Amino acid sequence: MQKILVRAPSELAHKLTETLRHRYDVRTEIQEDDSKAICEIEARITRNWITICRFAPDENLKDILTMFKVNLEIKSRR
């Protein structure tokens, strides 16, 4: 199972973890609930942690998941 790390405010991190935990080994780092904070998802690809996507905490969950899946596919081909 591929390892991913979610850095986001607690509510968003929980939603992402619940959605992604069936396909990935998910770890979370909770950030402060700051509207200016940049959230990100990283994946472990060939022994390195690579940033897959960055997003605002108020962005739509469906858009975040789409961006994550597309970027993960692109970056894991390298």
C-alpha cells in the first residue's frame, strides 16, 4: 500500500483520510484552522516524499481528490 501524508486543518484532514484510507496508507498532520494556510498531500514515491498537490482549506473536496489522483498518476510515472 502506498503511503501518503495529508497536511490540513482537522476537519478537512479527517474527510480526506476517510476517503483515501481504503486505497492508501494515510498519515495526517493537523494544521491550525487558518484560512491562509496552504494544505498539501505528499506521497512516498521511490523512498522520497514528493508533494502531489497543494490546495486551500476551503477548496471543494471533489476537486482536491481529482487533483490528487491526476497528479499522483503523473508523478509516479517518473
